[in-house]
Amino acid sequence: MMKRFSIFLVFLLSALAGPLTAGQLTVAPIRLHMGPTQPNATFTLTNGSNEDGFYQLQLFAWEQEEGETVLKQQHDLIITPPVTMIPGNSDQVVRVVRQRPTVSDKEKSYRLIISEVPDTESERGAQLKVLLRLSVPVFVGDKNQTHALTVTRQQNRFVIRNKGNGHARLVNAYWLDDKQQPRLIRKGLAGY
């Protein structure tokens, strides 16, 4: 017989977000929200390295299907420039531009994928190079759209469903056992 657990999840919907750093690239903000009629919004990419960095930027529609992230081609928004060279210790502003109306009764979700492109012109010759890839969420919708979370336990995992019309940012997730003791699921960002 399956024990019944009392589940308590803590989440924060932060309006202010700090920069996201990976390797020598910093992206700010780490989550972007555009209003339904807002024509554009910006990210700032900062190359903290002493060397030039080459980056490709792509925007995909983002969905969750059976707990898996699914990225799809979309034509609502574009990112400009789609490819950029950022000199060492410099910034580049990139713009998300609306191509078509995205007004909907449900918030739309996108992912900005920033990929480091290898420098094939290196004077050092062919080298193994680890490439950087960042994924940053972009949401388009009305500020009144909100989440409505439900949590169920299925075997040895918790399934969180959002039946609302806006996203939720899940942080510091834990459940309460039979003795009402908190049991950590994930510290920090657990997902959107």
C-alpha cells in the first residue's frame, strides 16, 4: 500500500535576476519576460576572457512533454544578431524582436540557445576545444497570467503539473515525510 505523503514545495517567482555565467561568458538577465505587445527586449552578453569569442544565438519555442524539454522551430520572435564576435573583456547587446503578434490567453515559452563557435583560424593549429552552450528562458505574456501547480507522487518520483496560464520558477524544492520532516528534493533552481 502506497503511503500518503504530505508534500510541500517552496518556489520563488523572482522579478529580479542576476547574471548567468558559464566559462568566460556572462548573460544578463538570466530570464526574460516580454509583454504581449512589447516590440523587443535585450540581453547583454559579456565576454570576460582576454580573447575574442564567437557565438551563435538561436531562439526556439520551448515545451515540456512528459517531463522532457522539447525545442521547436518558431517564427514569432527573432534574435539579432544571430551570430556575433565579442572582443575580449567587452559587451554585446542582443535584441529579441517580435515578428508577429504573440497575444494569447496562455503565456508562450521560448529558449535562447547561445553556442560558442570554435575559432578555426587559430594560429596554434588544430586543438580539441570544449564549446560553451547556454540556454536562457524567454517568456511572452501578460503579467496577470499565473501558474497553478499540482503535485502527485508516482512510484519514486514527484510529478509537478502546471495547469495555469503562466510559468512558475521552482526553487529549493522539498517534501514533508510522515513525521513532517523536510526532505530536500533539489537545492537551488529545480526548473520552470
